[in-house]
Amino acid sequence: MREQYSVHAVHSQPADVISGAGTEMIPTYNQRLTDLEPTGNFFAGVQSAYSIQAGREVRGLVENNRVIDQGAVALSREIAHKIDTEMAFPGQIKVIVIGATRIVQDAR
């Protein structure tokens, strides 16, 4: 346990333990953040991927004209599998694939 020097430290230390933030080295953390986005962007149909929640989540925005709903399910599994097989990380990383269809009709 680290020595606590302020009132804020007393409150932030339990939060660090719960989140896992205090258990990871900075270079490992930075490497995970920089590796997640290219891993998500690797797949066809992914418009862009973002690492969020301190690298515990990757969100991929897909091109609706290339990925249908059933394909998005398969794509999320493929991204998760690639992360599992090619990256080393503590804990769990959530993979979210987002696609949105917008239909606009003008009435006169």
C-alpha cells in the first residue's frame, strides 16, 4: 500500500484499486492504447475505431453500406478474437461495433 500524503490520496487510492489503474505500468498502458485502435481499424467495413475507458473498451464505427447487423455481430467477435490472440493486457477489453442507418424523406 502506498503512503498517503493528502486527503485526496485517501479517497483516490481505493478508486485506483477498484479500477485497476494503480496496478499497471505506464508503458504497458500506453502500448495498449496505441495498439487497440489499429487493431479495430484493421477490418474491412470499419470506418474508424477508438480506444476509450482507459483502454478497457474499443469502439468501432462501421460503414452501413458495407456491414449489415448480422455482420456487425461477426465483426465484433473477429475484433475481440484478434485482440485476444495478438495483444497481452490485464483484465478485459470490451468491443463495441456501432452502425447507424439514417433514412430521410421529404414530404411536401
